[in-house]
Amino acid sequence: MIFVLSLTLSLVLLPDAESDLASSAPTPTVTVTEVRVGVDLSPSRALVALLKARRDCYEHNGAACLSQLYEPDSSALEAELAAIAGSKADPFTSLSAPADKRAISPIESKGGVATAVVSTDETQPVSVLIVCTETGWVIRDVFDA
């Protein structure tokens, strides 16, 4: 009887092991393993898709995600990664604006290269150069407009 009573008390008094594990487990983060903007898209649709993916990267995934949206040797990518690493502001805020808050000029394209100016009422406009590679559309560079 004493054994049953002590066993019952120990089960009641001991914290639930699952709740301890749950409270000490790190909060899961959203990760993106692959971000691609298909070669089958028109340049204007590709730019819109790249801007949406870039915004999603900033909100959820960070540097690894952004790296997939740019050509590897892009100076704009370097600026983006430096801003993230230094916990600085987004260097191209007009690109991060929601679709309903930004304006995109008519896109000029020739072959697998396209450019457009992206602006908002609150930010400086930037010119975005995108290229179509064999794996999909990527941002080549971003310039002051």
C-alpha cells in the first residue's frame, strides 16, 4: 500500500516529461530549400515573382533564401547580405514594398535580359536588371533609377 501511494505521489508530483521537452525545444523556423522563378514566365511575370520571393525571404528565411534569387556575383546581393549580417535596414526598400504599394514601369526586355524601374510613394525608385538563366529568372543587379 505504501508503495502504491508513493508511486502515485511521484507520478502526480513529477512534471510531465513531454511538456518539459516541448518548453525547452527551440521554436521551429521556416526554411526554404529551393527558390526558383521558372524560365517559362514572361519577363514581367518573372519580375513580380522575384519581388514576391524576395519579400518572403526577408520575412522568413534570410540570406540563404536571398542568395537563390540573385546571380552569385551580383553587387546587389552583396549589399543585401551585408545588410542582413549587420542587422541593417533593407538596402532596396522599394523592392520590398507590397504589390499594392509599388509601381513597376513597363518592362524592357531583349532575349533573356529585362529591366524595369520599381518605385513607391515613400522610397527612391530603383532599376532592376533580371536575367533568364538555364535554371530560371534571377536578379542580376539593382541600380538607383
